[in-house]
Amino acid sequence: GSLAKVEKVELGMSIQRAIAEKYFAAAQNPDAARKSTREETFDLMEYVDSKGREKSKSVELVGRYDIEQRQQRLEGFLEISLAESCLATRFPDDIWAVDWSLPNLKSLWLDKTLINDWADVKEICELCPNLEWLSLSRTRLKPCPEVLPAAAGKPTGVSECLVLKPFVCKVRTLILNSTMITWADLLALDRLGLFPFLEHLHVSQNGLEEGIPQELGSAVAESGRQPLPNLQSLVLDSNQISDWTVLRRAIAAFPSLQALHLNNNLLGESIEGLTAAAADQTPRRLTGLFLNENKLASWRSIGALANYALLELKVQRIPLTDSGSPLASPMLLRQILIALMPTLLRLNASEVTVKERTAAERYFLSIVQQDSPIVKGLAESCAISEHVERLRSIHGTVVGGDVTEHSQASRSALFNALVEVTLRPVGAAIVEKPVTKKKVPHTMTVAELKRLAHLLFKQVPLDRLTLTLADDGLPFGVPLDDELRELGFFGIGDGAEIRVDDTADIPCKA
């Protein structure tokens, strides 16, 4: 084995010493700034310039004294990071001999430290009575016992104890990524009541291949005791999960769960379990599902996913759209999911607007008429006829038009952007005027577009102007007769042609 010099070994330290070494130079550093010293020159900083020449430069920190004084007020700390430090224990209090705490601390990072005992974690939480966010990522902790012993070095005399009344931890977000924690440990923590208000739990990269064990849901049903009763979001990213039954297990184990993160897993290689989860009509609070970087590679799997009612969905960087030979673009996938999921409000961190939904649903009706291979793939796991019936009850029959993926993607992407439209004069008084192209906001109303057309074609009074959207599938186009509607409502995208007419040229009916 290798040998190391004792003086080079970094031993574990208490949290008091770790905080003092990082934030309290006056307690640890003999070179701390005195009040009379507002600028200090530190050692020269060596660097290489753009021509490869080695140079050095003196570095001055202005106001060092003020910074150190502010850091020495413990009540002023709202966030502290001791990540990748030699922090190992809560005790001893070997810097300050008096009682101390971090009364206003909200967030604490203890990633990749030497802490290995849950008893020390509990005691550290007691130091921070208002702590809400705690990260222990990449910190390897011992299995949690059923009865938590006192932390090593804890004072035994009542007068030496800081907390004299029962402590209730207020942590709401707990990060345990890459800690190799197990569900047995998590349930033991819950039975100990260590985190009674926990709402958000992160357990990514822990080899939890089942996601949530089947026994957990069964145990809840038998005992009637609800573990982690306040849990609202659970992050199970990068755990090699391949079984869709994780959805039903999550709902059974945590009825209050609203969001489930399953990014970077193996879901999608099979849809077994997803169909059953979608068919389950049991009321649930789970409305957000995050599936980025999974194995969804076919329209069949997308059809099965679309059957699962959600309010928010993330499904990016999947083989269907991002492999060496993708079957679709991300924009096309977005349009299909919006059309097939009527309850969806957010997709890939972007709000689904009314205009975008209208365009996507009309586009889907169009490709159904074309007998698209996309529809054939979706039909293997999705009731296309039911969706068509639902959409036709809203939009009626969609006839023809430019329904290629490229045109539809451009229409969706131009929300809140500029679109170039062609204004073609067709009225008798203006027919000889040149065709004009204008870039206008996608959110411009028909009334505003009429005023623009009147400025371009002044021979026709504003109250006689009519606008019609040219559509190859309709002989007379689509009349823009609702002046309060935005252009996006009519699916107007880049390259759209709008005919400007005069009502005086339209013969009156007898």
C-alpha cells in the first residue's frame, strides 16, 4: 500500500471549526485585517498572458475589514456552503466556548464532506432552527439506525446544552444525490421523525433501479401509516429505472406527490406498465412528470405516454428526436403531444398557450387526413379516433392547407416574435398597388393590421377594408372578421398571404 506523511493528512473537523476557518479570519488568521487597514496587498498572483508569457500581478482586496466584520455576525448568515471541506462532526465546540447557533440560516451545503453519521446531521440541524434547504450530495453516510444515538462529543450536562426544549426540524428540501442511500434508510429517517416537514426529496444517482420498491406501497396499505406525508416532489434521476410501474408505486406510496423526476433513466424501451398507469382512473395529485434523456424512441411509446393525463411534462433529448437518425424534430414532437394531451399546461418548461394549442390541434387533424406514418405509429398505443372526434368537436373539419412539419414548426416558434406577411391588394381601387411585405408581431390584432393596411392603401376608407387569409385548401380563404382576435389565433405564420379588399366591390344581395 501507499504511505502518506502524517502532516499532509487532512483530518476531520467540527462544524464550528469549519465555519471559523472559512468565514472568520479574525479567529483563525493572524493576518486578519485591522480596522485601520482598509487595503492589504496579498502575495503576487502568477498568470500567463495572451502571448504565452509568464507574468505576476499583485492583488488587493478593498474593504477586507468590513467584509470580515459582517461575516462574524452569525445571525446575518442566510446561506452557508461547506462543500468539499473536512467537516466530519458537529462537536466539539473547539473555537467558541459559548452557546452559538445560526438562527436565520435557510440553506446549507454539506456536499462531499466527511460526515458519516446521521446523529451529527441531526445536531447540525439543531444549530439552524430555521433551516429549509439541506444538501448532503456525495457524502457517504452510515445506514440509519432505528434508534439514533447521541452524537459523538455531545455535552452531557444540561447547562452545556444549547437546546433545552424539543427540536423540530423545518427542512423542506433534502438533497441526497450520490450518497448510496437506500429506501430502508429513508424510511428509518421518517420513523425517527428527523425531517417531519420534508416536501422535496432528491435521491439521484443512488442505484435505486426499482425507483420505488413494491413493498413500500404494500406496507403503506397494510399498516395505514403514511411515510413522508408531506412529500410533494421526488427526484429519481439517473437510477437506471426501466419499469413504468414506478408511476403507480409512487402514487400509492406518496399520495401527496405532485411531481416525479425520472430524467436520464431507461424508461421507454418497453411501454409495459405505462398503459396500465394511464388506464388507472384513481384520483391522484401527481400532475408533473419529467422524462428527459430516457429511451423513448418510437411514436408508439409517445402515444402511450400521451394517454397519461398531466399538467406538466418534460421530454427532451430522447432517441425519437435526438438520435443519429431521428424520426422527428423536437418541434414536431411538441405539436403532437399538445394535440393529444388536452390537460397539458407546460411542456418542456414552456407554457402551452391557447394559440399554440389551437395550431397544434388543427395540425394534428390535418396529418390524420393525410394518413401520416406518425398517426399509424401513435395508433398502436393510442385511440386516435377518440382524439379526432374530440378535436373536430372543437375545430370542425380542417381542410387542406400547408401542414408540413416545417410550416407548423415555424408557426409555433414565432409566438411573441415577428412574422412576415404579404399584403396583397385585390380591391378595385387598389388592385394596381404593389404587393407589400411587412414584419408584424404575432400578437397583433386584426384591427391593428387593418389600420396598417389603411396606411399602405389609402384609397380605401378604413371602415370598408376587409382582410382575408389566403389558404390553398379553401377557395375563398379565411375571413379575418373578428377584429379583437390576434393573428396567431388564425394560425398566421411566416409567409402568410393576406388579401386586402374593399366592401364596396362586394355585390349586395337582393
